[in-house]
Amino acid sequence: MNARTAPEANVLTRLTREQRATALEQMSGPEGLDVLVIGGGITGAGIALDAASRGLRTGVVEMGDWASGTSTWSSKLIHGGLRYLYQLDFALVHEALTERGRLLETTAPHLVKAQPFLWPLKHHYERSYSAVGVGMYDALALAGARGHRTVPIQKHLGRKGVRALAPALDPSGLVGAIRFYDARVDDARLVIDIIRTAVGLGALAASRTKVTGFLKSAHGAVTGAAVTDLATGATHEIRARRTINATGVWTEATQDLATSTGGLKVLTSKGIHIVVPKEAIDAETGIFLRTEKSVLFIIPWPRYWVIGTTDTPWTEDVSKPVATAADVDYLLAHANEVLSRPLRRSDIIGVYAGLRPLLQPQLKPGAEAASTKVSREHTVTRVAPGLTAIAGGKLTTYRVMAADAVDHALGEALARAHPCVTADLPLVGAAGYRALAARVGTIARERGWTLDRVTHLLDRYGNELPALLASIDGDPSLARPLGEAPAFLRAEVAWAVTHEGAAHLDDVLLRRVRLDIERRDRGLGAADEVLEVMAPLLEWSDDDVAAEREAYAERVAQIAAAEAEATDAAAVAHLTRAV
């Protein structure tokens, strides 16, 4: 298979129980791997795809579900970092905007959508310097796309123009606004599609596989990892010529299994978001606000708005990030500064929290500074011979981070022999997306569906839509919308199991059919119907189904109790397991 060609929607890209078991068996074989990646978030997924597309024998393991850490709980933005222009970090912004263009145009046009934002202006003097900043933003984006415009350029609006696009904005304190563009994405789905693309190119991938130690040569070089299959309890030894630690906020815990000295020191920051229904804010665009600490985005999605984020130090268990009442109050207060109808707590339908490694992680004492690459927002270092670690960065630049990590692990000579080829590599679902998009009306008429229904499916599955429709033709019951969440079809639940590696109820509700963030009950009301679809596909007994439902109901109750608390420590005390 040509590494530059995206895999088709077929068995090669499926994530299933059988695929997972086979991957673990093959990773543990005598042949070993060229590259073992630890971590299945956006960074680890990107590294696995990068390595596999270079023709390297690649394996990736993740102790939870794919994207189950930070990569599920981001702002879901693909952006250049407009605020970095005010720090004069032109290189970082240019890099991010170049990657934004690639995602919009080539690698993931089905998932990544151009999104307009209004930047409200309170004073006339703001317009000139803000226009310069946004103008530079547009210019860097144009340069990154080699003169091809991937999103519209800025537009200046007076009060009348602001009222037309965003009646929800309070006009009393505004002199106008600037409209500019970034992009949004379903972060968890992006990660899953990257993993699937890597698997289609030969990568061996196993979720719920925990690294418990590292294998070492007689000279102390890391030669792979010891892992435990958390589904069966079985242990395996995976031999690898190079191992890359991409575990985000777990970076230190993972590298400490290999060495007591050196490596990366990563501090952790919490960011939370609130979700309100679409009717709560009357606007046709997103809203961008500068705060005393950073920026705040009010981001539109088809059925809701996402508002965030916060940035506070986190010293509690990294597996249990949770919002507090104080976090929610902060977001409400800042959003309400510009809204004519203030948002109330009763408007909130969802809250989520995630952790991010702080930018520019420092080296721990004993780390090899000479073998460390600091590239603006992320850092790559050799923790020990055979073991590379990467931390920092952001969703938008995952591909650049991946290339840096693989180049660093391979060394200069091997990196030249196996260069990165992901710049023009479409992800699963991307190739032919636009041709299908031109047929949404026809598909809607043929199926008796609305345009919104077909667009929803196309923007989730891209060129895999025909395969999804074929599954419905094979089982017409899958065409039924979920009773408690009619925006989603039963077919999407089945697809999550048969193609996307969902093995538990929370895999579906948190990361595939994401009712956790858009339903007041976090999707609990839809759980029985979701389980009805999942159970036969996973061969669950009645007891298995009951246990899955009970575990999810317990999670919902514990998070609700946690979010009533004022401090992180008090909130985490309500949680008995990872969230």
C-alpha cells in the first residue's frame, strides 16, 4: 500500500476486540517492533500514524480507551493561537495555521470545519491594533497554504453588523467587532480516525493495555515494555528498537518506570468547559473574548454551545479531573459580561474538565540536555537509550509533534532514510469527502431523511458513509434514531463497536456518541437503548449489561456531587475511579 494513500473503509482499519487481541499477540512476537508508542491520545495516535506511514513496524498501546485522557476534553478547536501574536510568536502561529489549513483541506475535511468568530470591541482604539493582529493572522494562514485561502479573511463590523450576526451580544458596551475564522473538530473522533488510519497502514494498536515496566538490555538501554492486558489480566513483553512515551500528564509516571533520574518534568493545568443548548445564545458565529488571564471562546456546534476554558493548577489525581462550582461560576461570569441575556446555571446541559501538560516542560535533574529538542510548545528528549519522551503541544499541531518525536527517536540518519510523509495523507473518511458532500440532497431523498441528518452522518464518517448506510440496509432497525437522543441513529452505536473499538458503555457515551457533554443526564437516559445495540455485538450477558449501566450511573452521580463542591480536593473526594 502506498503510504500516501488513505486506507479504504474496510476491515483493515477496523478497531475491534479481535483486532486488538491479534495486535497484542503480534506485538509480543519474536520479530519485535521498530517503534513502540505508549499513549493513545492525540500525540500518541499521531506518532503511531507517522511511524507506520514511514514503513516502520509500529505498535501503540493505551491504558484506557483511545482519547480517554486530555484529548477528549479539549476546547475542540483547530486554531493558530491568535493570542500568541501578542507575544510576537510568529513562528508558532504560522506553524499552527499551516496545520489548520492541512486539516481543513486534505487530512480531515470531514471532521474539521471552518468556524467564524466575532471579537467584540469595546473601544474605537481597539479596532486598529486588533485589525493588525487579525490581519497578520490571515497573512500567516495564507502563507502557510502557499497562497490558497482556506478560510475567509477578517471583516470589520459596526454595531448594526454585530446585531445582525449576534443579537445575543449586549450592544451597550460595544463599538463593533471583527469577524475572523478558525476551525472546530470533534477531538475524540479525530484521535480515533488517526488510530484507524495508522492501523490501515500496518500499525498494531491495543487499547486498555497498561505499561507496567520497561525491558532493558545488559547495558541499560530500553528495549521495549512489559504490559498488562487490562481486559484479561494477561501480561506480555513487547520488544522494540525504540520506544516513545507520549502519555501527556502521565509522562513522569511512565518514564519513572525506566529511570529514577532524568526525563521531563511536567506540571498539570485544569481546563473546564460548560455546554448550553443552541437556543440559549442567539448568534450565527462564535465569540472570542480576552480575559485577565487568557482568552475565552463561545463556540457553536449544531445542537449546543461550548464555552471555555479555565486554566488553573491541578495537584490532585490526574485520572480524576473534575469541574467545581467555582470553575463554572468563572465561565458564567465572563460569558455574561458580553451577553444581553445572562446565562444561568439552569441553562447548562453539560460540564467537562480536562488536564493539559503545561507548556515548555522542564527537564528533570540528570536529563540529557544535548539530546533534547524544544520546539516552541512541545519538548522531545531522550529519557534513556532507546526511550524518547514528548510532552506539551496542542491539538492543532499534533502532526508536527509526531514528526519531531519520530525523527528524534530514529536519529538523523534513519530519519533521512525514512522521512515523514503525513503532510498530505488523508485520514480515514477524508478521501472523496467533497464528492459525497455534493450528493447529500440525493441521499436524503433516497432515504427519506432530512438534510441535517445526512450532513450529521457525513461530517462524522466522511467517505465511510456508504458503508454505514450498507450496514443499515443489512439491519433496518439500525436506521431508528435513539429515543432519548434522536440526533443519533442506532447505526452509529453499532459502528462504534464494529469499527471504532468501543468496548464499554462509557466509550460510546463519552467519546463516540457524545451524549455525556450534551445531555443534562450525561446520556444516562439513552443508556438502555445504547446497551441494547451493543450487547449482541460484544456478546454480553444480562449481568454484563446491568454492570455497564450501574457503572455509568455511578459515574454520573459522583460527578454531579463533585461539581457542587468549591475546591478541587473536595470535588475529587467524591470520585472512586477515573473519569
